[in-house]
Amino acid sequence: MSFSEELKSIRKHSFLSQEAFARELNVSFSSVNRWEGGRAKPNLVAMKNIKAFCEAHNIDFSNLEREWYEMSKED
């Protein structure tokens, strides 16, 4: 799965809207929307927030982390 698909899967697994997920991560709705649409990628601080969210909700973060790392290598 791509990064955007992995992120969307995590959000849906948590039964959250993009807006609610954004609040959980302390980012804007538009950030989550761009990430899920593949138009942007989270910065390191946002990734740390996503990881903390995943750990708090017992969600596997490894696939998302790997996809983010692969995207980072392309930059």
C-alpha cells in the first residue's frame, strides 16, 4: 500500500473522519486531506504525532513508517 492508503486505513480503523483525525494529530484538516490524497507528506513532527496516536491506540505503525521513509528517499 502507498503512504496515503496506509494513513487512510489507520484513520478508518479508528473510525475517525479526516477532521477528527486532524484534531487528534494537532494538524489541520487540509493537511490530512492532502496526505491522504497523495499531494503532500507529513513532516517529522507530524510523523511523531501519528506514531504516538498509533501507539496509544495499539495500531501497527511499521508499514506507514516504511512508506514515509520511501517517500523521503525520493525527495
